[in-house]
Amino acid sequence: MQDVAQNKDISFEDFKKEVLEDYKIAVTSRECSLLGRREVLTGKAKFGIFGDGKEVPQLAWAKSFKNGDFRSGYYRDQTFMMAIGQLTIEQFFSGLYANTNIEDEPMSGGRQMGGHFMTHSLNEDGSWKNLTEQKNSSADISPTAGQMPRLLGLAQASKIYRNVEGIDTEKFSKNGDEIAWGTIGNASTSEGLFWETFNSAGVLQVPMVINVWDDEYGISVHAKHQTTKENISKILSGFQRDNEDKGYEIIKVKGWDYAALIDAYQRAEKIAREEHVPVLIHVIELTQPQGHSTSGSHERYKSKERLEWETEHDCNLKMREWMISKGIATDEELSDLEKSIKKEVRDGKKAAVKAFGTQAKTFKKEALELLEDLANTSDENEKIQSLINGLKEDTDTIKSRIFADCRKALRYARHEQNKAKSNLINWLEDFSEKVQPDYSQHLWSDYEGSAKNIAEVLPAYDDNSEEVDARIIMRDNFDAIFKNKPETLIFGEDAGEIGDVNQGLEGLQEKYGELRVSDTGIREATILGQGIGMSLRGLRPIAEIQYLDYLLYALQIMSDDLATTLYRTKGKQKSPLIVRTRGHRLEGIWHSGSPMGGILHLVRGINLLVPRNMTKAAGFYNTMLESDEPSLIVECLNGYRLKEKLPSNLGEFRTPVGQVETIRDGQDITVVSYGSTLRIIEQAAEELAEIGIDIELIDVQSLSPFDLNHDIVKSVEKTNRLLVIDEDVPGGASAFILQKIIDEQNAYQYLDSKPQTLTAKEHRPAYGTDGDYFSKPSAEDVFEKVYAIMHEFNPQKFPAIR
């Protein structure tokens, strides 16, 4: 009792009140888990994964969690969210039922399964709230340990805010005092993302606290199969800081010992907040009363002895026993409290059910009236009436059922034309406009800072503009950015001391310091994570991945976390990270920049920008720093030493997103490509012109979003022929581009020849000049492909070459 209150000057009565309030939250959370499981098993919800067994340590943690702090957790943290006042009973069940109203279900607006939590960082217009005045949680993702890389960046932001001058910190930090708190299950510490993050935080020395919830299992697999020595804190003991070396503070505490837990979290908070030292809290002897999730039963894999131990060491039960032993409450008082909480949870569940069904009930009533009208005028009355009867009998009607039945009714009435049918069609269109955004909106930003709203500003040149190595344009443009935007920083392998491997950052670390232009270890996933976390806290990071192919190390984080931030939060959080990399046409398997199609399809929600030269690339950095969306900018690896004219408006010119550029006018065929391959096509274009073939060459510039103005189809309307050329494998980015032009822009109606693609071979590019020539499209390949299309059109003028 004295241990719990040792740092507080409060009376015993106040102390009792505080403990009882904690216990009420623990019991409420447990009852939500128990009732939630029943809702899933009876078919009223799809899936459940709950935080039972982890309640008491989360209560202790919440006491040390202050305004401005951030959580990066996983799907066991419901008690914590309740303890900080960010999750109610009704909201808990609204998440379970996937209520799409963000007010009813503020964790994701029904886009994620229950157990995935967040707080709102943005106002309705997409502007930042004051994050220092609220307790913050970054939005969870399901992939195990996927929350770890982001945690590193959330913690690093405090270090930046504390040590870099000139940043406007009003909404984001108070002297860098904020802690980033992470949570992870003991089994998930086997993931590489945990180890990469853990090591990185020790190197960076950032205010990060990792909670490891240890219940000795990972789903059905015991810790002996998961962790060396079955003890994560023991094998991490080498990270313990001492008088000679910086490192971690490592704390081990039993998850059912309320008093010891509060003490542990107070110590961890003080170290992390004041000293900016990372802390590991290994919370042991936890239980999982209902097993891993509703997809299975833990009785199948736990021994009778283990199950008995878990019953005896349940953290809520242990807290209850402690409270009675200390005179805080009697058994009768606690029983009465527990009984009242059960009713409160049931009432909250009922309210959530009612709220979930409100919109559907309105739509159902409207649909039934329209279907009745249609049935009364239709020759297919019997079939439509059957739909009506089924809809009426369904007491738990959901929106998809209503929509599907109305569409079927129209199918039955396809040969009829009457007012009732027109009314139903109009209603369905209106229904779709109202409902579909609940499931689709915010993949891209709809706010003022959307990248597509950033207007083009052309590079300016004067009589004194000189031809320079293109890397100089990158370097000097970054210099202008860092000078005028103190919230920007860049980091990556070799980005700091040597100014990146291609000297695009030459001398900038010396000029702006190691915190703003910094080297990292070889650890792509957490480089991405640093960027995500810092951008969630208002900074404008540029995370550098040395080569495009190395992005595969970080692709899971980029796809599951960065690309979905705005979408899975329904517009309530944003992560405007810029990822810098380089690729295209280098000779060899691993640095060739060829896996564009795979990247393109896995990072929807991120602007994928493929500039053909460094001026265009620099313009994209300037554009995206004005935007609130994330982006991947792929610089041409073989373009740094080519000559380009140095603009006079560095840091100001902007390359537009989602707009193509016609770089050669022509009449005979439209050729579409991007990146370094354009230079090869330009060579072939000159040779084709010599024999009377005039190509129109279009630079895509931006793969995602793609040609928002539909300029390519205007070219095809003129030339009546289309060829897409790409260095990716067959069916990769070229297939995406072709689908956009033919299917979305409807270019098929203007074609006199079959639309075609010219791509690299199916294998990765082989090494050497010959390897490149025989692996990717060459100038001769381009010439012959275009010529063959023209030969089919006019064989007399263009006889077969071979």
C-alpha cells in the first residue's frame, strides 16, 4: 500500500478511491472481453482478439502515461485505452461490430477488427490537433512486431524536438519530454522487426519504453520454442547500460503485482523522460484466460497444471486479493461492484448494437418501400416479393444485404422500363454514394494538403545558369530545403558523413548537424519506421533506402503501416513521410531497380514517383514537402553524373504529381515509359525518325497517382497506336500502365493496332553491359518493336526487317 502511493501526497481515502477506480477499469475490460467472445461465437461479430489477462500491468502503465506521450501497441491493450479515457464500453463493442460511424467507433470507423486502437491527431480539415494536450496512440496494425519500427520514430521525434533549434514545436512537443511507449507479446519478440528496433533505439538513445507482455505462449506455441532460455529480458541483458556503456535500463516485474508494477513504471518513466534512455519492461507471469482469440481454445494446448496456475495467478484475482488484504475493500463490496459492472457492460453492448443498426434500418425501410413499388408493377412480382419477404424476416439486416437484394431485383426487372424501376436505380446510386466512402475514402488525402493540389512551378534559368553534374542539383536543392524548413531531416545508410553514395548530400551533415543529416545502421525496416514515427509527430523526415531493391527489406512496413495510415484511421492520422531511393538500369540483379510492379501494387496510398532526371526529382521533393501525403521517390541511379542545367529557384520549383509530360511530339505512335529507359527510347526515336516513323514519347513521371488529366488518351486519339515500355518484368508496371490507359481512359476506341508492351525479361537483370542489354529493353529492341507495329499497319512502306 505504501509502495503504491510512495510518490503521492494523498490521504488513505483518496488512495482507496484511486485503487478502486483502477479495479473497476480492470473488471470492465475483462467483462468486455468475456462478452465480446460470446458475441463472436454466437455469430454477431466476425472475429475477436482481446486483452484479458493483461489488465493490471496496463493500469500501472497508464498512470505514467502523460499528455503528449505516444503509444505504439498491439491488439491486447484495451485496458490501457480505457484507463487513459480513450475507449468506452460502447466504443469497444462498436469496433467489434465494425460500425462505420467514426463517432461511434473512433478506433478506425469499422475498418479494422476490434482490438486495434488509435487516437485522433487531426482536425476535420486535416490540420494538426495540439498533440501535447492529449494522450496519443498511433493506429495499430495486425502484423506481429509491425508496430516496433514506428515506435522508434515516435521516440526519436522527442530527441529531435529537444535538440534541434528553429522548429515550431507548439502542437507537437514540450522540450522533447514525451515518451514513446510500445507493447508487444513475448512470442512476437522473435520477429526480426523487434530486434532491429531494439538495437536501433539503444544506438540512438531515445525515450522509448517497450512493454513485453509475457504469458509464455505465442498462440499455441510455448516460449521454449520461441525464445532462447525462454526469457527475453535474460537474453537482452547485454543491452543493460552501465557506467562505461550506454544502453537500456531493463526492468522485470510480475504482471499480477499491482504495487510492484506501479513502482516499475514510475522508474521507467523517470529514466526515459528525463534522461532519454530506452527502457525494457518485461512483464512476466501473465495469463490469457480465453486463449489467443476466438479462432481456437487454449485448452487444446495448455496442460491441466498450467490452466490451474493461470486461474490462481489471474492478475485481476490477485489484485482483488491484495485489495482485501490491505483493507481497501471487502469481498462483499467488490462483489457488488463486479455485479454492477456486468450490467454496465451489457448495457453498453446493447447501445452499440442499437447504434450499429440505426443507419441500416433507415436504408432498409426505404429499400422495402421501393421494392414493393417495383413488385407491384413488375411481371417478375413473385421473384421480387421473395426478396422482400427475406429482407423483412432478417432482423439483423446489414447494408450489404440491402444493397445486394436491390441489385437482384433490378436483374429480375431488366426487360422492364417504369418509374418504380427508375426510382430504385436512383436510390441505389444515392445509397452507394453515401455508403461506399465509409469503406473506400482516405486512401489518398482529401485535405488541402493533397499532393494533387500542389501546383507545378517550373525550374527557372537565366543567362548564368550552368551545366553541372546532376547530383549538384540534388545537393543544392536539399541545401535550400534544410535551410528554410528546420523540421526536415534526412537519414539512411551513408547519408551523413560521406553525403550519400552518390554525393547528393555532400557537405550537408557538416552544415546542418548529425541530427538532421544522419547515418544509420544497415536496417531498412527501422529506417522506414523512424520516418513513419517522426512524421506522425509533425516532423518532415526523408528516409533514405540506398537502392530500390533494398526496399524489399522494408516493404512490409511500407505496405501495412505507411500506405494505410490515412485509410485505416479514416482520415484521423497522417504520415507524410518521403522515402528516397534510387534505381533503374544499373547492371546486375540486386541494384537494378526492376521490381516496380510488385512495389506499385503493395504501396497503394503512397505517391510512387519516378522522375527521369535530377531536376524532376528535386522538384518532387519540393512538392511533397508541401503535401500531407507519403511518397516514394525513385531517382535514376545512372543519372547523377549526367549534365543538367542548374535552376536558379532551388527549393521552390515543383514537379506536379499525377501528371505526365510529353517530351517528344509525334504522329505515328504513342510510346509511354518512365525513368532511365526514356533515354534509350529517345535514342531509338532519333533512329526511327530517319526512316520516317514519328513517335510521340510520354514520360509517366508519377506511377501512382497516374495521369490524373488523362493526357495519354489524347495522344492515342491522335496516333491510333500505343506501346508501353518498361524495365520491369512482364506483367509488372507495364501491365498497370496499360490497364490505366485502355480500361480507365478508354483508349481502346481510338486504336487501329493492338496495344502492346515491351518489358525486361522475366529474370532479374544479369551483370555487366551485356547482362543489361540482354535483360532489359535496348534501343534496338525499341526500334524493332515500333517498326513491327508500323509494318503491320503499312507493310509496303515498312517491309519486314527479319
